[in-house]
Amino acid sequence: MAIKWRIFSHSLITKIIVFIITIACFSCSITMFINLIEITNSDIDIVFGDNYYSSHGYINELYNLTRYLSQLIITYKSQDYILSGGTVTEKDFEIEKEILFSEFQNNSNKYNPNWSREKNYEAFERYAANKILEEKNRLIQEDLKKFKSYLKKLQNLNGILYYISDGENEFTNSPNKSKEYFKKYPSYIVFDKSDEIIFPNEVKNNPEYNWIKNNIAQLVQEDYVMYIAFIEGPLNDRIKEWEKNKAAVTETLYIIAYLLAGLLISFIYLVLVIGRKSFNDNKLHFNFINKLYNDINIVLCLGIIASWFGAMGFVFDNDVYEIILPITAILGTLGLILVLSLVKHIKNRTLIKHTLVYTILSRFFSFIKSIYNSGSVGIKIILIVIGYPLIIGLSFFIFVLGLYNVILVILALFISPTAIGIALWLSLKKVKEFNAIKEGVEKIKNGYIHHKIDVSGNGEFGKLASNINSIADGLNKAVDNELKSERLKTELISNVSHDIRTPLTSIITYIDLLKKEGLTSENSEKYLGVLEKKSLRLKFLTDDLFEASKASSGDIPVNIEKIDIVSLLTQGMGELDDKIASSGLKFKFNYPAEKVFVKADGKLLWRVIENLMSNIFKYALRSSRVYIDVLDSDNSVSIVFKNISSYELNINADELMERFKRGDESRNSEGSGLGLSIAKSLVELQNGEFSIEIDGDLFKSIIVLPK
């Protein structure tokens, strides 16, 4: 199951399916939300309402009704009142007269600029009397139009009774104007000189009730009377409609919540898997879309968002809500592709570097830097020769023009000395670098190969100094390698002599004893056993030396083939069961669940593993654990052997790889010191790598082979 998940989790088909799910959840949730706002007139809070009386719809209906009634009774009163000019205030009239006076002042030949404002205003009132009267009539007609529109809205009320009066004027659609009559209905509002009653009480608990209080504040102050009541039948219809809408809105919001959850989960999945082929894939894979610069990508994303809002404006203006889903899906798809491209660059840490602005600035500064740092001395001299006169000429030109401008004069006086100073500084710097290189070469030539030429930078002199220092370092390394080679040769002769002389001395000694005591001696069998053991030891040393010589020279046939490394190790470990049991060591074998194949020669590879296992049997601390790990990476497979040494490892890992080197400097163990060297040569013949690591008494051998 786990293997199938790894196969399908990052497959292209899975990514496409999840991408489609993401766009579907995004488009559907936005479309449903916009349609919900339109249907409910932005009354999404309906889901939190306890009943109809605390709803936005009920309060809004009351608010509009109280606004119409208060405007009618306070501002307009009656048609006769409007026609008599009662609604046109002195302030409004003066404002309109001022507008007409401005026109008179700008356009009329009757206006005399030599007169005072008062005199011109008197002339204006005299000559523009008809226009002033027309303007006043226009204001009266506008108020009359508003008055009639309010009356028309009151006539269209469904199931609502009202009565409002200031003692002289009144507006009502009720057959009975008494307070008690209005209180008989299931919902009512009563405002008069003595009472302020709102029923039911839930209305007062609504924060939007303050809107209504603002409408009737002046009514209370003026001791006006206003009664409003909702007839039971239409009110019940409103309540049922509200409950139906609440249920529908609640259901829709749940669906939107599920869609948003799906959107979040699918988007997080895409963010995690985008650019990778598996969870163990450390490399990001880019496509042609990811070549788009990130700053251009961000601009396009903002453009897509702006386009969507523009499209929504068209939808609202033309009532074409059916196109919201396809528009959102198309723009959402483009936007998600761009966003996932940004996610890839965030993972790759190239969000800033892969921008057009960064690229342009980087190339510009690299170009300027390359001219100075990487250019030849000749190019720099040319730049100085051309640039210096240009700067001087520019400063002189500014000086000539600056005769009329003090700031330019100061600028010119500043540029000329600065240009001269920069030229002198560059020249002195180059001369100093050249002298340092000359002195350094002289010292190295005389044998001071540890001397370093102190010239930094990426210019020609800097590179020359770096190359000379590299030559000196090379000489140092060559001398050190030669000394090390001489030391190793001496140690090799000493170690080989010691390892061969020890069994040879025993053979000579016991042969001499046999000569003295005779073959019939009671010790002869013992002496022959020692001779056999020492001669076999001498043969073993000779064979190892011969094999090491063949392995290092490459004179061994190699047959590279596809090998299941786990099977090879498990089968080989089975053959060594007896040795493992007698060694007292506990082996821990860790490998991947699936098969791991390498390119290698099976026989040579098993010879390497045998050598390493032989070392473990000889040198591992008794009753300790031995770990064998198979590690699968992108292009190679590593086989790691780890054990605790029974000897104190006071030796460098590189030296231990040398021939005839052993961890036990006393050389009391049976090894030849060639095992690691042979293993390294055999692994390299199979195009692999072999290394060892020492950490205290922990000894680690590592074989790396190509997959």
C-alpha cells in the first residue's frame, strides 16, 4: 500500500486531478458566495438571527418606512405647503442665488467691476429677477417631486398600517387612528407624547434599531405622533419567507465551507508535491512556465485579480450571473499556474534571483565589475585614458555653463580634483600590485616556496598573483608527497620485512630443533604443526601481496552486470553463519523494502565484502554490534559497515588505507594489512568508490556503487 502511494502521490495524473479539484472548489465557492449575497441582498447575517424581528430585513423595512414618514411630516407637510415655498429654506435659496450671481458676474455686461459688490448685487437682483424666480420654482418642483415619490412608496406597502401627525397635517392608510387599535396587531411601534412602545422587544436588541431612532429623534422632540403596525397575515408570510431563506443560506454556507476545506487541502497538497517526482526527490523539476520572471509573474497575478473584479463589475451591471463560474474558473486556472510557479521558486530559493529587475541589475553590475576586475591591464588603461579626458571635459563644460549658476560652478570644482585623485589612486595601486608580484616571484625562485603574494581581487594582477601562489602550493604539495612517499616506502619495507621475517624465523628455528632432536623426538609432531602453520601464514602473506599487486595494476577481468545488492548480502551472510555465530558479534542489517540494483562484478564485489567481514571478525570488539546499512540515493547505492574496534585506533584513516598498515601498531594480529587496500582497488575497478571513517573506536567502511 505504501509503495502504491509513493507511486501515485507525485504522478502527473494525480497532480492534474488535484489541480482540477482545486479550481473546482475555488470557482464554485466564489460563485455560490456571490449569488448568495445577491439573493439575500447582502444579508448573510440571517444565519445568526434568532427570529424575524431581529433580522436585517425587518429593521430595514421599518427604517425605510420611518424615514419616509418623518420626511413627509417634518420637511414636506403637505402639497400646499410645498407650493407656497415652505420647503425652500433661506439658506438653500441664497446658495442658488450666489450661483446665479457668479454667472452674472462672469457673463453679463450689466456687471460693473468699478462698483462695490453690494451695488452689483442690487443690479443683479433687478436684472435677473425672472431667473431668480425660476430657480425658486425649480427648487419647489424638486421638493414636490420627492413628496409625491414618498407618497407613492407608502401606497405600495404590503400588510403595514401607519399613522403620523403633527397636529395639523397627517398621513395614514389605517381605518382607525387610535393608539389602542394599532396595539392589537402582532408587531407595532407607538410614538407619541407619553409613550414609546416597540413590540416585540427583540426589535430593541438589534444594533440596527439605532437607525430607526435617528429617524424619529426629531418627531419625539416636536411631540409628533407616529403609529406603525404589521398585519398578521402578511407578517406571517414574511416570517415563513425569512425562515426559508435562513435555512437556504445556512445550507449554502455549509457547502461553501466544505468547498473551502477541499480547496485548502488540495492547494496544500499541490504546494508539497509541485516540482518533485517523489517525497525523497531532492531535485526541483522546472518547466517552460517557470522560466517566466517572478516579478512579471506577480504583475500577471495582479492583472488576473483586476480582470476578475472588472468582469464582476460587468456581471453586476448587466445581471449576467451565469458567467461568474466560467470566468472564475478560467482566471483561477491561470492564476493557480502562476502561483505554483512562484511556489517552485520559493522552494528553490530563487524567488528574488529569478526576477527581471534582479537579472538586469546583476548583469549591469557584473558588466561594470568585469570591466574593472576581469579586464586586462590594457583595457583598464584605455578606460582611464578615454574616461579621464571625458570627465575633465565634462567638468570644464559644466564650469563654462556654471558662470551663471553657482551650484554648477561648485560641482565643476568638485569633479575635476576628484577625477585626478581617482586616476592617481588607480595608477599607484597597480604599481604597488606589480612590485608585490615581482618581489614574490624573486623569493619563490630563491626557495621560499611558503611565501604568499598578497594581491587580492579578480583583476589581471590578482589572477597572476593567485596563479603564482597556486604554483608555490603545488611545489609544497609535491615536496610533501615526495617525503610522504619516501616515508611510506620505508614503512612498507619495514612492515613487509617484519611480517615475512616472523614466520620465516619460526620455520628456521623449528627446523633446527628437528635436526637436533630428530624426527623421532616426542616434540617432533608439535614442531611440524608450528612449521605448517607458519608456512601457511607465509603463503597467505604472499597471496595477499600478489592479489594487491594485481588489483592495483588493474590486471583482473571485470564483468559488470545488474546485481541485486540486498540479495547478494543476505546470501553471503548466510554462508558466513558459522563464523558469525562463533564471533560473538550481533549483526544488524538495514536495507530498503524494495529491491536495489547496482552495476558491479558479483565475484569481485563479494571478494570486497569478504575482506571487510574478515576484518570485522578479526578486529571487532567481542559481544559488540555490527551494523550493515544499504542506502539508496538518486544515482548510487551505498553499503556501510560499522563496528567497534577491539584495538585503540590512534591512526589516521588515510594511513590505514596504505598497504601493510594495521590498526594494531604492535602487529600481533593475523592480518596482512592488505585487506583495505585490496578492497579499495577492487571497488574502483567496478567504477565505485571506497572510503573508511574513524570516530574514536567506531570504524566505518563505505562502498559506493552506481545504480
